[in-house]
Amino acid sequence: MIELDSVSVAYGSKEVVHDLSLSIGRGDFVLLTGPSGCGKSTLIRLLVGLMPEVVPARVAGKASVGGLDPVAETPAAMSKKVGAVFQNPASQLFCLSVEEEVAFGPHNLAMDESEVRERVEWALEVTGLAELRDRVPSELSGGQKQLVAIASALAMKPEILVLDEPFASLDVPGLRRVLETLISLNREHGVTILLVEHRLVEAARVADRIVVMNEGAIVADGEPAHVLEDRSLLRRLGIRRPTDEPPGNWVDLLSPNGSDPGVPPLVEAERLVAGYGRRSVLRGVDLRIYPGEFVALVGRNGVGKSTLARALAGLIKPKSGTVRFMGKKVSPSPEIGILFQNPLDQVLTDSVMDEVSFGPLHWGRFDRSRIEELMKAADLSALKDRSPYALSSGQQQRTALAATISTNPRFLILDEPTLGQDWGHLERVMEFVKRLNRSGSTVLLITHDYKLAHRYVDRVLLMEDGRIVADGRISDRGRSFAFDAETQEVRS
């Protein structure tokens, strides 16, 4: 179904895929992984026919996908063979309701209306989106947008399905629901699946084969058990081996916070109600975050985590209730930094160096040595002159994070910083964030990653249905799932 023979891809003078050969047969389920920036997303763009018509690039070698040449064919022609889900779901959502979005592809293939309805109902059901069919996609959470993009691809019932980090913004139940759907498509309907992922926990268990890329080339290709036993390779590339998630709910892994810290809160919300238009997402949030804390905000997709982050940063006006920062009504300032789920929502300039320097220059806080330290910590030094728009999603995320940190904010909000990140890059960035925390910055980390929270945070806030329903520290039971420094596994 997919045949690549000595394929190379270059953007301008920068070659990102080098003499790569790969064969994927009909009905295969292949997991593609590797460090951020290794060429995975470029490979996906090639397979779905975006090069060179949509994405300017030079392609050498021979490529065949479902019997078609993706370089010669249009994206429209390729869409009849290949369904695609990209890293940033917002880039492929443009209708005014979830139902219309999922129906868009089948409608454009001029299918009978009854067939369209059948496909839409099936795709909404298997992704758990039936209750959201009338919602506007742009108002959904990052995880919900990801599910809509997946449902839209599924409704086309393609022969080949290519997914670029579809689990990045999903909670564990959502991840498993999507994975079950992919297994069904593969085993019951014979759909060939190429899944690009850093979150290997579940995917490695169902894939027939793992392909590992590094610096534009394939460095490992084989059965999951065999590839994942090469610990020296995984450590060198910064890839986490698959591990079981902690059992039970977050509530079961928390213990009470204990005594009041005895100092005024840095950030405080009281009876906070906020949302979009007439719809309230936050329904009476009460919380206090104190100076120097490192706090995780967790919860299912769509419960209001990102909305709360925006309210705490002064980007959303409360419908009622209050938000105070340092005892005053909150408003945007260099003292509050926020990293959005989609890095392109906050990219403003034409080079990585300009992006990271923009905030400090604007607020009169520019320090070249600090900027260089940030660039090094985020592994961006070699990319300083590149346009952020020409980078991989993981590199874009690190650029946006470095720009967010560059003003040295007192309060740093990170909304799902794991997007597109291998463990090696993520660990490097998070260690820098931890150093900021130790020097006095307060951090709020929004994440679905149990292991990330276990390793870095002091306190966990659990959200459900627009409210904080639990507030505590990770219990001894929770901490029993500690990181093994050598293998990066979780041990009980």
C-alpha cells in the first residue's frame, strides 16, 4: 500500500528526509516514532499529497501510496485513498458544527445523503462525540478537537489512515476509545494504519511493527517487542518505553494538602463563572495557588482546564466571580506567561530567535545571555534563523514555550506542553521549568500525563464539569509509581 524508494525531502537548502526506503503492506498497523524534528511529520505530508502543491518542498526518489504517486497527484485525489489526522487539529476544522465537519468529506465525494448520514453517525458514535454534534468545533477543548478531526477522517472510510500524534491532547479514556476504533478498522475492515506517536503506552501493544526515525532516516524497524528491548537506542533518542498508567482515578492517588501555607495566595479565584458567548464552561471555581508552588491541573477532555488557564491569565473576562493576581484584579502582564495547546496561536515573528526575544524586547526585559540559555535548553539554537512556521509541531511548541518563559514570569501556565515532544526534549524543557520554579516562579501545568505530574508537581487540582472537585498532594500510593532513572519506566 505504501512504497517509498530512496526518498529525500528538502525545504529550501535544508534536507529533512534522507534517502529513505519504507514498505507497508495492505492491512498493516505500523507505529512510527522518533525524536521531535526527525522528519516524521514531513513524511506524513508527503504521503497525503501535500508536497509540493500545498507545502513547497523538493522531493527526490520514488513514492507510491495506494497505487498513486503522491507527488504527482492532487491532495483531493489522494484523499480518496488516504485519510489524514494532523498534529494540530484546528488546521483541518472549518465548519460551524461538529456534525457538519464530519459530513464534509463524504459530501465532497458526492455520496448519497443516506450514506453520508450513516457514516457520520458511525464516526460520531465510535469517537464518543454524538452529544457534541451541534457544538462549534472552534469552541471545543484541544482533546475534543482532536476527536473531531479523527471522526472526520474515519467518515471517509479510507483504505489507508495516517495519524500524526492523534493522542497528544487526549485523556486516557479518550485515547483508549480512539485506539479501539483504530484496531477495529484495521482488523475488521482491513484499513492500513500508519500511526505517528510519542505516547507509546497503548499503541505499541497493538501495532504489528515499529519504525523508528532519527535525523531523517530509519534507524530501527521490526516487531515492537524487539525494537523496544533496545534500551540504549531508546535512551539515545529520548524515547520512553511503554509503561502502564497508574490504576484508578486521580482522586484515589491524592491525599489532603495539609495546613495552610500562611502566606497570601499569588493567584486566587472565587466563585468564578466564565465561558464563551452564552455558554458557561466554568461553574463556580474556587482555588488558591501560592507563591513557589508547582501545581498540576488534571481532568477529562472538555471539563474546562484550558478555559480556567485563560481566565487565570486575564485573557477571559469572568461572567461572575473574581480572579486576583498578587491581590489585584488580574490582567495580561509580563508577570504571567501562558503556553497554549496550539503553539501557532501565539507565534508572531519570522524567526525562532525573534520569537523568543519578542516578549523581553517589548517589556524592556531583554537579556541576551538568558535568551541564549533558553534557546539551548529548548534545543533551538541550531534553528534560530528558521521560520517557526517551517518547523515540526514539537519544535514549534518548544519555540512558543521558550518565548513564554523569556519574560521570566512570576506565574507560568503550561497547557499540555507534551504536544509533539519526545521524552528527551520534554525532560530538558521541564528541568528548566523546574529551575524557574525553584528560583521563585509559580507553575501551573495542565496535563494528561500521569508520569509528568508524578515527577514534577507538588500539588494536583482535579476538574470535573467546570469545577475543582479535588485538591491534594500525590499520596504514597501515587508516588509508588516512580520513575526509574535508567529505563524511564514506572515501577510499582
